[in-house]
Amino acid sequence: MRASDSLHLAAAAAERLEQQAITVVDLRLPRWTAAGRPVLVINHPPQFVRGVMRTRLPEQDGRRVRVMAAPFHGVQLEWMVCDRAANEVVHA
């Protein structure tokens, strides 16, 4: 995929997100592969979009942070979900 195609897809997806009051906080364009899709990092997912956990970050202030991802109109959306870490006690 050419860089101009990636930018066009990202701009079209960002416009759709903006219409739903969703903020794009970062944009990553594919560099090395022709099959890569642009990644838009957003503040929260659109209604009716369900993501899968792409990665988990180290706990921060007692919260688990998961990075979620989902396809959306030719791009990949990513957003963070913070959960309170449970205080688990393991009994031996």
C-alpha cells in the first residue's frame, strides 16, 4: 500500500470517528509491509465496535492496562482499557 493510500484511508476513518465525537490521539502508518494498515489510536471505541486485546501493559497505580484493537473501515483502531487490579491472595 502506498503512503498516500494509507493517508487517504486514515483521513476517511478519522472523519467517521469525528462524527461520533471520538478523538484520534495518534496515527501510525505502515512502514515495511505492503499489507499493513494505518493504526488510529483513539480515546474510546465507537458504539458497536468490539475489540480484542492486542497487548497488556504493566500495572500502573494498581490498575491493569489493556490495549484493545479492532478493524474499522480499512484501518486498525486501538484504545486503552484500564481495570482495577484485584488484590488476590494465594493460599498455599
